[in-house]
Amino acid sequence: MNQIPEFIVGIPTIILIMFSLGLSVGWLLRTLVARFQMVSYRTRSQQQLDQLRQQLTQLEQRQSEVSTLSTVAHQLVDIPDIDKSALPKLSAKNILTTEDLLRYCTQSAAIIELAMSIGVEDFVIQRWLSLADLMRVPGINAEQALLLEATAIYSTIELAQQKPQRLAEKLSRQNTSLQIVSELPTEPLLVKWIAQASSL
């Protein structure tokens, strides 16, 4: 009976060893790929998290800016049109600042009631509200608000719709005839006012 050569007998062992090595290498490669994917996923997740944090910070800053803009208030005595005799009556209703006045008079009925209680016409209250609203914009004082009103700008909404150059011309014309302010706002300042009014 012929003997099987030794190298043939060893073939199954070699195949088994190669198969085992293949399994080991495959497992190692899969492990490396999985780790790479995990690192890549973590990196992308961290980047996305950083972006979200940055966006949140920017949003909080914007909200803070808007909040700061919307809470600018002046004492009622700063509004030239308010008679000093009306101040105690307004104070009795906890209306001490322009912000208080705006908050109190959100409805037409409240305006009429306030006018009757302090003995003025409701259109007088409307004028106070117009000036108080314009004075919410940082940097706009009572005289500047009066000049804006003389130019038929009665609210921050109307101010936000203005073109700086055109507004500068209108203010100059009105101030020449009425002499309301000693110094006209510059065009760059008007640009700032318009932008701030848009944020209120």
C-alpha cells in the first residue's frame, strides 16, 4: 500500500493554521475599523456639540442685547410734555418711568381710564406714549424724540423703517424751523438708532 507523502499529510494543518491566522487578522481588522469609526463618531459628535454650544452662546448674547434694548427707561419728568402736577397722580398708579407708562397703557381702555383719572385728554397720553416709545432706543433723549415726532415718526416701528440719509434731511429741515435740538444726530448715529429700533 502506497504511503501518503508527508507534505500532503501536513496540508490540512497548514490550511487550519492559515484559516486561524485569517480569522485573527480579520478580527483585528474589524476591531481596528470599529475603533476608528468610534473615534470618528466621537469627534463628529464633539464638533456638533461644540457648534451647538457656540450657537446657544450667540443666541443668549442676542437675547441679552434685545433685553437690554427693551428695558431702557427714563423718569417721567424727562418728558417735557408731562405737567409736573400729573406726576403724583401717575405715581399713585405706580407709573414712575417711561417703561411703566408703556406697560400700563397697552390697551385703549387703559389709556382712556388713565386720561380721565389724571384729568387730561386721551390724545395727550398718546403723545406721552409716542415719546416714551421712541426713548426706549438707547441714546435717544426727550428732545431728540420730540424732533423725531415733529418729523411724523411716532414709534420705534416707524423709526425702524427709515432710511438714514433721508431721515437726516427731514430732521435737519424740521430743526431749522422748530429749533428743538442744539445738535442734530449724525447719519452714523441714525443708522445705529434704526438698527436698535428694529431689535425692539
